[in-house]
Amino acid sequence: MTILDGNVLIADAQESTGLTDFGDDTLPARVALVVDRLNGAELDETGSRAAAHTISGLLTSRLRFMTDHARLPLASERITAPLFATGEPRSGTTLLHALLAEDEESRALRFWEVMYPSPPPGPAAGDDPRRGRADADWREILDRIPPWIVSHPYNDLLGAGLPECERTWAFDFRATNPSAWWRVPMTIQNFPQNPHAQYALHRMMLQHIQYARPPKRWVLKGFHGRRLRALFDTYPDARIVWVHRDPVQVLASQIVAFGQINESLAGTLDWTRYAEDTIAGSRANFHAYLTDPLVDDPRIHHVRYRDFVADPVATIGGFYDFAGLPFMAEAEKAMRDYLVTNRSDRYGKFTYSTDILPVPVQQLHNEFAAYRERFGIDIETRR
């Protein structure tokens, strides 16, 4: 009997929950694609069972999520003027998001809520077992991926941590987010995207989590630069703060940080090929930003990484001004206190070097000169 069979996994999820509606007739085709990729990855029996367990969990979570939306008035929840932090990975956006979340007038997603969204967490008590379950999951994740706490110390919040927007559509089978797929010995993979469908799920998740809670301003973070049309179609009143960093440093940091995650998951990694693939994907982003007219949309506030790291709170104050929001003294103090008590090197210093790049550094500097000029970025030198 094949452990990984998409049709069987779907049928089992429906039988175990007594539910049938995934909210999308195309979902089985995506599950089949993921299963086909997994079956071609030469997983051993333990790995295949871990993959089957992961898929089953995502399928049952989606069935319950869609049932909640059918039985509760979640669609009437208004998501008003959300704030998004974006930028290429390793550009300081997680710190930016963490600081935005310190404002008591704002609400951020929490991992336990998106990992176990049903029933809606709004009415949940402080001792809701999902919190502990997500904490246990995160301890297992960090045990499986030890370097991640160094490159991303924010993971120390465990289930109370701040997920990226992409985690809200993990059960859509378009990406293998490490916080959903950590039990499976495979590298992180992406599958065909449908940004409008993904942001529809994103909005549903915000409505789901906001339900029965006092409305607050959402502060969110994800890699939205190549999906601006779908984001603005979904949230026309959104405001975005976009951090821009020297592409060469971004690439080197990405290769090391994400390579460590992938190596921990898969067991081995062809670092040269991984570096080449990372550069290919990221260079496509940097070049696309120069031609996409939405990058100049007046709802986007562009900032330089060097300005953000020089004074993160002042940078956020500028974003609040841009968004027409008051920057209250209490919020500023909370953010500055956060910086004092949450040093980025509290689990050790994350180190990387441009030596990891399989392309001459000067060649990359030349290639990305137009991007640096467009956003006023200097070549970053590291000590």
C-alpha cells in the first residue's frame, strides 16, 4: 500500500472530521501535485509517514476552517486599513513587524492561531490547549532546526510568535512553509501560485481570528513585493512599509540562513546548487521591482535598510506619519523597550559572508546598480 496517496489522504480527512467542503474544488489537484513531488523525493518509510501526517493535518485544519466560515458570520468582520511590512528576506522586516506589534492599538497574527485556527480563537480562554500545543510544536521545530533560533531569534516566542502572511495559506498546498512541514525530510518547495486566491484565504484568516474580539488595526508581514496587485485588490486601504537593502548582502544572508533550515530538514544540501537557485529566484524579484508600476503606488512607503537599523523606532514613526496615524508615546516607549530587552544576538551572532556567493561579488554589484539607484541604496560593507 502506498503511504502517500492524495485521494486516500483527502478521503481520510473527510471521514475523520465528518466534513467535506474544502472551499475550493481545485484543492485535490494541488494535493496530488505535492504528493507526486514527495513520492519522487525518495523518502524512506518514516519520512513518507511524516509527510502523510503533515498533509492530513493541513487537510483537516482546512475542513474545520471552512466549516467555521459556513456556520459563523465571519464574513461580516471588517478588515480596515491593515499595515503590512515587506521587503526581501533578510532585510530587517521581522524586527520591523515585531516592533509594530508592540503598539497596543494594533493586532498581529500569532502562530498558535494560524497553526490551529478552529474554532475561532477570539472567545478562547487564556489556557486554551492550542497555545501549549503550538509551543510544543515550536520546541520540536527548533530541535529539528537548531540554527534557526540564531538566524531568527524571534522564534523564542514559540506559539506566541509572529508568523509571516504566507503561513495563513499553508493549508492551500502552494508552499511548504517550514513551520508546517518541519517533520518532513525535504527542502522547502514552492508550487504554482494564485495570489488572489491566497489573499482571499489571508483575509478569511484575519476575519477568523478577529471574530469576537474588539477591532484593532492589523499589522502584518510577508514577502508581498511580487503580489502587489492581489494585495491591493484584497485590501484597497492597506498601507505598506517596504525595506530595501543591498541585494548582495540580502543574497548572501538568504543563502546561509535558509540553507541552514533546508539542510536541517533534508539532512544534506548541495550548497552550490542551492546558492545558484537562491540567486536566480531573488534576482528575478530585484529586476521585477524596477518594471512593476505598482512599486510606485502611493500606498507604499519605501525605506532604506541602513536608515531602519540606525533608528528603527524613528523609521516606524515616519511610517505612521505616512499612513496618517498618531504615533503615541506609549507605543514609542514599548518599541524602544523591546529593542533593549530583545537583542538580535541573544542566542549567538548569526554570521555569513559573501564568500558563499557562487557569482563574483562585483558582477552582482554591477547587475543590481539600477536597483540600488532606484531606492537610494549604498553598497553595504560589513565589519
